[in-house]
Amino acid sequence: MAKGQSAELDRKKLMADPIMMTTIVLLVTFLTLFILYPLAILLVDSLYGSNGFSLDTFKRIFGMWTFRQAITNTLKVGLVVGILSTLIGLLFAYVEVYVRMRKVVGGLFKVVSMLPVVSPPFVLSLSMIMLFGRSGLITRFMLGIYDNDVYGYWGIVIVQTLTFFPVCYMMLKGLLKNIDPSLEEASRDMGASRMKVFTSVTLPLMLPGLGNAFLVTFIESIADFANPMIIGGSYDTLATTIYLQITGAMDKEGAAAMAVVLLCITLAMFVFQKYYLERKTAATLTGKASRARMLIEDRSVTVPLTVLCTLAAVFVIMMYICVPIGALFPTWGYKFTPLTFKWFEQVFTRYRGLQAFRDSFVLSLIAAPITALLSMIISYLVVKRKFRAKGFIEAVSILAMAVPGTVLGVGYIRGFANGLFHTGILSGIYGTGLILVIVFVVRSLPTGTRSGISALRQIDKSIEESAYDMGANSLKVFTSVTLPLIKDSFLSGLVTAFVRSITAISAIILLVTPSYLLITVQINEFAEKGSFSIACAFATILILITYGAVLLMNLFIKFFGTSRNQKEEN
């Protein structure tokens, strides 16, 4: 009874607030138009043809051996990459949380976890080819191996594992830190060995978290476009097959049906991960430790684990360092001396690099604040307000996380090339910078929303209610009370959106037109041609830009962030 009356009162307050109602209507319209509509159009295109409702398109694509093989290849790669990434991530997380190690090793771990964030998604593919390909520095010039073929299944698996295992490492590190050490110490006091404690106490507590990490990596792997495109060779995955179907075969209906198949796979995994494993993980944790964990100091344990993780971290860092080094040689694979800066010069003098960086920078700079602000508004509505469309806004805003970029790109082509429902409405945005900005916003929205929701749940609603009682409207409360309290999350979301936008490729490669030059598309184009030195020059400059953005954000939060202000007050 009381809950019903409270809900009714909240609805009446909401209806009496025109600013809040307008915001909700605009949000629902945006999410429906640019997330749900493109996906719905894909489904309609694949099921409805000239003869009406039909499954002929699905029958046709499943009759293609290449498509069936692509499904098998995708699932095979996703399974192996998911297992390997989870195991390596667990090893790194366990060593950091449970083993006493030197600060240098901890610094290496931090670098490894940050590198995939600030670099384009296909940088390791370039490094893999330059180090271990037929003209590779290691295989050809150091080991004398001339017939090594790095392209194909194992090339994709190795590159994706090195790219995605830091994600598992960060997830599992937080999970292990939250396990109460008293549970493990009780087992040790009863005479159990460290291996017995790990297998009978630690591992069961974190099994749901391991499953969560595996599924996240699995989804990332099967949705990945850039790495299979560069290093896959003739080993096609679903993402590359969809791209070739729409650009090579010009079969838009077939590409739409293929995109629906890939979307169904990722959505099934996402729903299972989101609504089952995340809840199981939360129920398994025992809370924060009551006292500090006793770190393992036995050299028979610390030395092998530290050495193993250090070697792996150094190898990953070496792979990333290979990119700027690769841009300094005249011709990779034939001459390695003398060093030259001519490729960096040609980026701007011959290959219109200035336009590429300008277009990428400007579009990402436009998308970043929009994404950050939208994320905070959605988070505020989800956490602090009660209304009927709340569940819809939360679900759809996070749904984009499960949609592969290639699928979204095909959806935008089918949905907006001829306007909404082929009526010509909004067809003007197709082929413009506006549609690229919208894609950037949609792709980065889930990350910012989840960060904002976590931050807002820590704020007592009485703070905002005091502002309302003093006569402030919802806009004033949000801008003067709520947003300042979560400005760290806002700034973090701003930079994350910028980095994700400027390094994106899978969705925009299908939507970009000759009027816009984007850095990632240029890198992909030169890598496909075998012009690795110029691709490395583009990638090096891009990494410097993204790393600089992250560094500026960290410095700004350090000196002007909420945490600093609270520390000074205390």
C-alpha cells in the first residue's frame, strides 16, 4: 500500500516537471531511432522480400558453404580466445593480489592493462605480421625461417588473446580483492596446501566471475572485425564475411541476414552473462576483507609466477613497441637500416594525414561530450527517478554493448540510406559526419552509463531532495548538485568516449565516405595493401593522441577532481 502510494506520488511529480518529461521523451526517441530501429530493419530485411514474409534469404545464406564455415570459424576462435584470455587474466590477477612482487612488476601489469585502451584494435595484428610473418624481424632475420605463415586461425587467436586478456585481468583482479582472506586462512590453519585452498575455496568462490570474464571475451572475440580482416588471410569469420558480402558481393539482403545471425549469437551470450552470471557473481562474494591479506612470500611460488607473468607482460609491451619502430625503417622486411622519419613525413605530405587526423579528432571531440552527458542523464534517470520507461531506457542503452560494430553498420546502411522505412525521412544524414558521430555515441554509451550508475548509487538522495525543497527544478538540481558530485565519472566517461571513438573501425568502415578520412580506416587500408611502415606511422600518432588524452584526464582528476576536494575537506 505504502509502496503504491509512493510510486503514484513519484509519477505525479514527474508529470509536473516539463523538463524531466521532455528529457525522457527525447531519450526514448533517440534510443529507439538509433539503436532499436537499425536492428529491427535488419530483421525485417532478412525476413521480408518481394514475395512477402519468407525465410528464403536465411535458406540461401545457410546454403553457402563459406557462411557455414564462417560460423564454425567464429565460434572456434571465440571459444579458444575466451579460454586462453580468461586463464592468462586469472594468472596475472592472482599474482598481483596474492603474491608479493616488486613494484617494477606491478608497473608492467599496469602498462599491459592500459595499452589495449589507448591503441587501435588491430595494432597487435600489425606487430604480429612484422615480427613473425614471412618477412618478420624474428622469423626471417633472427631465426632464418622463410616459409612461416602467420595468417589464419592461430594468428587471429594469438592476437585476440593478447588484446583481450587485460580485460579479464582487470575483471578478475577486482573479484579476487573482494574475497575475504579469512576463508582461505581458515583452510590453511586446518592443514590444507596452497593448491588445495585454491581449488577448494578460492576457485569455487570465483567460478561465476570466471564465467563472466569468459563470456565477455567470447563476445568481444566473435564481434571483432579489425584483427581477422588484417591477419585472418583466407580464414573468414562472421564479421569479415558480412563486410565482404555487402562490399564485394553487393548483397545487402544476404548481409542483413548474416548480421542477424551474428547478432543472435552475441545477444544470447550477453543476456546470459548480464542476467545470470553477474547476479551469481554478486551472490558469491563475501564482501571486503576485514584485514589485509597475507601475501605469499615463498620463493618457490613467487619466483616462477613472477617470472612467467613478467615475460608475458614484456612480450606484450614489445609487440606494442614494434609499431613505432616499424614506422622508422625505409622498407620493412628488406632493410632495417638506416632509420628514417620519411613515413611520418609522408603521412602528412602524401597521404592526407592532416585531414585524417583532423576529421577523426573533430568527430570524436564532438561525440565525446554528447556521450558523457547522455550517459550521466540516463544514469540519473535510472538510479534517481521512477517512471514506466525506466527499464526500457536502461536496457536499450546497454544493449549496444552486445551489438557487434559490423552489425550496427549494416543496420545503419539498411535503415538510413533510403530514409526511415524507405520514406526518405532522415536520409540526409546518411554519408555525412552526423551519422558517424551518432555511431560513436551509440557505441560508447553503455560504458559511460554503467560507470554513471555505479557512481550515482553512492549518493544519498536526501542531498538532491534538499535542493528540490529549496525550489530548484530538475535541471538545476542535476547541473548544480548531482553532476558536480559525479564529475570524476563524467570526466572518465568523456575521455573513454573520445578514445573509443577515435580508435573505432568496425561500424564506421561501412559508413565512412570519401568526404571524410578517418585514421583507423586509413591504417586498415594500408595494412591490407602490405604498406606496414605507413600504417605503423598512422598508428603511432594515433596512440600518442589517445595516450595524451588519458594522461590529461588523469591529471585533471588528480588536481581538480571530486576525490581531491573531499581529501582537502577532510
